[in-house]
Amino acid sequence: MTQRLQTPRLYLREFTIDDAQLLIDLNSNPNVTRYTGDGPVKDLQEAQRILTDIIFPQYKNKMGRWAIHLKSNDEFIGWCGLKHIIEENEIDLGYRLFEKYWGNGYASEAAKATLDYGVNNLKLTNIIARAAKDNVASINVIKKLGLVYLKNDMCAHDPAEIYILK
Ligand SMILES: CC(C)(COP(=O)(O)OP(=O)(O)OC[C@H]1O[C@@H](n2cnc3c(N)ncnc32)[C@H](O)[C@@H]1OP(=O)(O)O)[C@@H](O)C(=O)NCCC(=O)NCCS
């Protein structure tokens, strides 16, 4: 297991190909994908393709979407991480948790550690976060991290906002 970060309650590690089912489970709840622009992951084959084509290539830059686990019982609760979007030359901070773990500050805790890592270890200067305007929980996390409003955007078909780390 390639562990990347630890926080008081969490550890973050790189996904492996054996985690395909976790992606299926996480996206199977429409509440989780309501503002994310994707939807259910069809089957193991599609989940493996997401891992190999989208998630793993980011790891060569020492970033990427990382699996989040509770230290207390090793439970997988979702993911968080930085993603280099080449076309925009920006680093996107993202996160996603199973609904039963919302509202415990876990997303804020994971995102804060990830942001600090990006700034202090990777020396990144172009970190942004994008969220649908109605995704109050996500906007709250972004604001708590200290990112500031940059501009309006679209997230799939929803009006969205982009925030940037100054
Ligand atoms: C976004 C997400 C990760 C946030 O997880 P979380 O566990 O609620 O996050 P946290 O507990 O760290 O913080 C959320 C904050 O928003 C607040 N909040 C959550 N839902 C809210 C709502 N409907 N209205 C007002 N405030 C809300 C919480 O009180 C908390 O603020 P606080 O720490 O000041 O109390 C979670 O909702 C999720 O996985 N959503 C689905 C995927 C997604 O939308 N990802 C983001 C895409 S941009």
C-alpha cells in the first residue's frame, strides 16, 4: 500500500486496480453524484478503466485522487486529491465521500492535508477547486480551506464557481 498522507483521523493512500468495486459503490448513490458531473460506474470493467486511464496517470506527478480511510477501523470512506488538468494548466482539488460519512469534518480534514501537501511538498501555485453553486457542503469546505472566489463556471449542467488558492 502506498500511503500518501495522514491526518489526525484519516490516512490517504493511492488506489490500486483491486479498488474498482469501491468506485462502483461510491458512485452508486445519486446523492453522491448529484453535482459531480458523472454518474454510476457501470461495471468492474468501467471502474478499472477509470483507474488505469484517469486516476493512475496522475500518480506519476506525486498527486492524484487518493483513497481515504478512517484510522480507527480502516474503513474506506471516499477519496480526495489533486488532479492536474493539462488543458487549463490548473490543479483541481476534489473530494467525494460516502453519504453516511458526511458532516463529520472528514472532507475538510482530508482536503486541508492535501492542500498543504500540494503547497509545501509539490510547491504548487495554481490550485483551484470547482463546485456547483448549490453544492453547499462542498463550497463550505472550499471556503474553510481559505480558497477565494475566482469566477463562475459550469459543472456538468449546473452553474458552478471556481475558487483559487492565493
Ligand atoms: C462535499 C462533501 C465531500 C463534503 O463532505 P462533508 O463531510 O459534509 O464535509 P465536512 O463535514 O468536512 O464540511 C462540510 C461543511 O459544510 C456544512 N454543510 C454541509 N451540508 C450543508 C448544507 N446543506 N447547508 C449548509 N451547510 C452545510 C457542514 O456543516 C460543514 O461545515 P462546518 O465544518 O463549518 O460545520 C460531501 O458532501 C460529498 O461527498 N458530496 C458528494 C460529492 C461531491 O459533491 N463532491 C464535491 C464535488 S465539487
